Amino acid sequence: MRKIAKEKRILTLMIKIYCRKKHRSQDLCEECRALLSYALNRLDHCRYGENKGFCNHCPSHCYNKVNQTKIREVMRFSGPRLIFYHPVMVIRHLLS
């Protein structure tokens, strides 16, 4: 599976976990749906393509400040919880 596709899958899962726990929504709420759409669009247009690393280590951040803050909050909340939902995916992601 391509790296960008894996990133998209992990990001989608993290936002779903965040929305379910924080906003008590089974489906994505409007705010989380907009954030996911924005983040997936940014991944589609990443200047590093398949050679990209983790976004927090990137020399050129492509998120605007508002969405960068939101996505950090989602990752801080969902990252540790993701191991309970998809442990194999998390281990593969960390090893990449």
C-alpha cells in the first residue's frame, strides 16, 4: 500500500476516534468532517509525495495555523488510543 494511502487511513481513524469520544458522535460531526477533508486534501498535495516523513518533522508545514492546532489536538488524543483499536497498524506506522 502506498505511503500516502496509509497516512490517509490512519488520519481518518484518528479523527473518527476523536469525534466519537469528544463530540459523542457516531458519524463525523461537521467540524471533524471539515478537518478530515482539509487534511486529506493536504496529503494529496504534499510536496514530498511518497517520500514524506511525519508531518511534525517536516521542514515546510502545509496546514494553516487553525487546522494545525486542531490536528495536533486530535493526534495527541487519538494517538495513544489507536493502539487499542488497531495495534498492528500502529506498530507498522511507528516502524516506517
